[in-house]
Amino acid sequence: MPRTVPPWEIKREVYIKAEDETDPKYGHAPMERSPNELIRYGVINLNKPAGPTSHEVAAWTKKLLRLEVIGHGGTLEAQLLS
């Protein structure tokens, strides 16, 4: 049986095709964004507890963060793994 090479033992090289900078009128680096920008354009990973509906949790989050609009990408129901 042939021995497989673990991923950390594989030599990898990074090739840079071109270096460039983003025009500031189109935005800036994530670490330079204000808290308001992060909330306005960001994503919240939420571990919803059992009980409240996805709609209720979205409404509570909207109220807590004082947002005009909020939504969720599908169900927020927990998946049980056995």
C-alpha cells in the first residue's frame, strides 16, 4: 500500500501574478472599516437556541443593532448530529 504524504509535508509555492491596490472610492481593507460599516455590510454568525423562531431572532437582532433591514439566509434551526 503506497504511503500518502500528509498535507503539512507538501512543499507549496505562492505565485503572484500582479500586485495592485484598490481605489479608495471603491472601499478599503477590512481591518480599516468602522464598526458601523462592519454591521451595515457584514454577516452575523448566530447559533440560535431551540425555542424562538428564525423570524423572532432576526427581529431581536434588528432591534438590538438598530438596523433598518435584516434577513437570514434560510433556516436558523440547529442540526442534530448523531
